[in-house]
Amino acid sequence: MMENKEELARIITAENGKPLKEAQGEITYSASFLEWFAEEARRIYGDVIPASAKDRRVLVLKQPVGVAAIITPWNFPSAMITRKVGAALAAGCTVVVKPAEDTPLSALALGELANQAGIPAGVYNVVPCSRQQTAAVGEVLCTDPLVSKISFTGSTATGKILLKHAAGTVKRVSMELGGHAPFIVFDSANVDRAVAGALASKYRNSGQTCVCTNRFLVQKGIHDEFVEKFAKAIDKELHVGNGFDAKTTQGPLINEKAVEKVEKHIKDAVSQGASIVTGGKRHSLGKNFFEPTLLTNVTTKMLCTQEETFGPLAPVIRFETEAEAVAIANAANVGLAGYFYSQDPAQIWRVAEQLEVGMVGVNEGIISSAECPFGGVKESGLGREGSKYGIDEYLEIKYVCFGGL
Ligand code: ADP
């Protein structure tokens, strides 16, 4: 098993470039969903409901929804599959996985492991396809009456296309879509903890996760100290390079398009008055490598604060009041993760309740794990994955009434 884990991690680094250490972390994370849902399978309880008539008995059964089509992204090529497949198999569904064009190998490797683990043929199916074929394959999966459930992780734009397709046969859907995570640092925060959280939340996977911080909001009293320490930490702790080098913390971005988006956001911000504190350009290694970047004097008029960058860019907006920060944080049509640092208990409750997101990190920058519900509000999606709630996405509730007793 250890051999498999090491091999899977190497496949991930080879196909999406993330540092081997992060890939190893992903494999542990990926396996944790299979373990979690293997246990949850034993707790798919039904109910006995007190009936309204003497001669009746009422039961609730939970049944698998049926075939689940699973469409996944490249940024966690193994874990995004197991988070869905673990729940689906535990519920009793068979699955058809369509992995991202950039990362089909992890999905196929999981197929081999499924065979080794004794999963019967036909239960875990993989349909890799080219970029050109993606839309057509996606349409078949989302419109075929044999498929009962679509579970998708990816961009909001693609999610909307799949929702339209799924409407034709009224399929069950789970959607984990884009985020635009705010990371608020209040004056009362512990700056060093906030910097450590900022580094992890922003630069994990080179900024290519849907829960990565996309905009930093820092209160004016703590702003300069936070920026200075954050810049120092970026320069000292982040190393761009080949994912297979032990020292690398930042691999290449997934493709040229991703690099162009980061460049576009920086150019737009600088043209509107933002200052580059560190980074700001393609790395000297060339290709898809980009320097971890920190911008200050950022405003809400800039592109990088209006849409997901999905890259190693940290824009910092300075704010004065809590109400202002919450208003900026919530001025988005998506709401996946949000983070804030504060040591004021009343403020912690207020802000945690007010943030319009599905997941909140209070004094924590990394919050995903198998036992916690992952998902968003607004255009960040529908449904929850992982946790005791995740299995419900693959179960139907059937009410059975026994009459004439
Ligand atoms: P990203 O921008 O993160 O690559 P996408 O939403 O484009 O996000 O991709 C996520 C997944 O959705 C990938 O597996 C991709 O192949 C798939 N995908 C993209 N477009 C379509 C589509 N029209 N129909 C079905 N799947 C799609």
C-alpha cells in the first residue's frame, strides 16, 4: 500500500506539477475520503415514523440514487475523485468518472487500485477525453437517462452548462464551483499567526485551489506590519521550481492560460495604482513558472478583487471598519470559503455569522478535511461533500407506508 501511495503521488506531480510533498499530502487526503465513507456506509440509517392511524406503520428507507457521473478538475486529480466516488460507492451507486483533460492518469491509477481492492468490474469507470471532446462527452453524461446524478467540481461557468443539461432529465446534482475567498485580518489579530495562515491559504498548490484566498482585507492599524511580515515570509519560505526537487514549494501553473490570467490581473491592478511588494512576473525558470506575488494599494475596482485569479497572486486591500470589511467580502456572486483573523470573541461570532460563504476559517488558513462539510453558497455551488452530510448527495429517501395492519 505504501508503494501505491508513493507511486500515486509521483503521478500527480508528473501530471500537474505540484511539489511532491503536496502530492503526498493529497494522496493522504484522497485516501481519507475512502476511509471516511467506508465507515459512513455502516450508518446509512432509515427511520420509523409514528403513524397518524392505528392500522399503519411508516418507514423511511435510504436507497442509492443510481449511476453517478462524476466530472473533476486537475488541481486535486486524486482527492476530487475520491471525495465523490467514496460517497457514491458507500451509498451503493456505480460511477462514471470524467477526469480533467490535463490529469487523466490519476483517475486511471485509481481504477487499477479499485481492481486490486476487489471492486467489481463496471462499478468504477473512467472516461478520459481530449479537450476537444469534453463538451460532447459532458453532454452525454448529463443528458443520458441512465445517469441519475451529476457531481461536478470545476468552474462556475462550466457548472452552469452542466446544470442546464441536467435539467432535461431532472437529475440530482452536486456542484462545487469557483470561489473568491476573502481573508480578513482585523487589528486584534495575532499577526504572526495571520501571516502563517495567509501563506498557506494563498500559496498552497501555487494558488490553484477553489478555497485559496483570492483577496486580503487588512485593517489599517495592522496593515503595514502584516504586509512587511507577509512579504518576508514569501521571500524566505516559498521556492519556485521543479515539483520533484525536495526544496520546491511552488510548482508551475497548470498551463499557459493560467499564467496569462495572473499576468492580466497584475497588469490591470498596477495600471490602476496597485504597488508590487514582491514578485510580479514570470519566473526566470520560464514556461509556466510564476513568481509568488504580493500587491498593496489594491481597490475593489481591480479585476483581481472581482474574479478568481487561481494563481500565486495576493492582493491586499486596506480597510477601516469591520462593517466595511464584511461588505467587501460579501460583495461577490460566489461564496465558498472565507477566512479571518481576530482575537475578539464577540467579533469572531459576528463575522463568522455574517460572511456569505459555505466554510469559514477563524484563525485558520487551511480547513478542509474528510469529516467536515465542504461546499459553497451563492454561485459557488449546490450540496456538500465529505462529512456525515456528503453521503446524502447519493441517496434517495423512500417513504414506505404499511396499511391495513
Ligand atoms: P477549470 O477552469 O478549473 O479547468 P473547468 O470547469 O473548465 O475548470 O473544468 C473542470 C472539469 O470540467 C474538467 O474535467 C473539464 O474537462 C470539465 N469540463 C469543461 N467544460 C465542460 C463541458 N462543457 N462539459 C463537461 N465537462 C466540461
